[in-house]
Amino acid sequence: MSRRWRVGLAALVLLTGLGLVTAGGWIHLKARLSQTLLTHAWHRTQQGDLEARPWPWADTRPLARLRVPRLDIDQIVLEGASGRTLAFAPGHLAASAMPGEPGTTVLSGHRDTHFGFLQHLELGDRVLLETPTGVQRYQVIDAQIVDTRTTPLRLQGHHSELLLITCYPFNVVAPTGPLRYRVTAVPVLEGG
């Protein structure tokens, strides 16, 4: 086992122990510290290891890096959007376009950890989505609260866009229902 894997394993064991002690703070601590391991896996991905795993037993891998310069947000995005994946980082909805490809790309994250920043985004904010092949620049054009029972997620668009989605309302830990906060961003041409 390499040193990197031993460090990752030690960090997760420590997180688990701390989580048992601090129950409510566990998810926040895990979310923050996992980004360190994810960043190492992302660097390996950029170097050509497209199957880089953040820890040996991970069932996901880094797909992209999400940045919002104005808010100093810098997060690794994982493959998949299951609850297990979202506990560690924002995730990519598999039914949507892959990051960096044409179409609608959907990223989701928990409102009380990684995607809590969505409430602070403003119209016109720049969002950068980096993949191993380059950086796509987006500009926020809309933010709204939607009800999943009456507003379906449409992925069959002929234009490219990035949707960032989290549960709503913010600052609530317990699951609360069908409301989602959805931010829409569209590509920005170079120099735009």
C-alpha cells in the first residue's frame, strides 16, 4: 500500500472516530477533509489516470473541478449523484451531458455542505468547470426554487448549459421535501 493510500485511510479512520464523537459535525468535517483526498485523485486524473480513485474502496472517481472565483469556491466533482457520493463532494447526474460536452450538464450537492454556496451566487457570476481536456466558462443567468412534483428536469436541450441543484431551503439538515434550488449557467465565449 502506497504512502498516499495509507494517509487517505488514516484520514478516513480519524474522520469516522471524530464523527462518532461529534455526531452533528461529522458531515461537515467529512465533506471538508474528503476534498483533500479528492484533490490528489484529481491531479492523477489530469495526468491521464482516468480511473483515479480518491481512496482504495471508492466506487466513484473525479470527473471535474468546479470553481466560482468570486466566492472562492474550488471543489472536485465526482462521478454519480448518489447520496453516498454526495456525502463527499458534488456529483454529476449520469443522465446529463458529461462535464465539458455539449448539452445540459447537471451537478448536485448537499445544501448544508458543498452546495451551500449556491444561495450566495448572483446573476452574472462566473462558474468554471475544468475537465481533463480543458476549462468551460459559464455565467449564471438564473436561480430559482422549483418543486420537483411540478417542474420536471429537462435534459433534451439543443444548447449547452450547466445546472447546479441542491435541496431547499438552505440551512436545514433534515430532509424536507420536494423543493430544490436550481442555478442555471450558460457558456461564455473566450474573452466574454
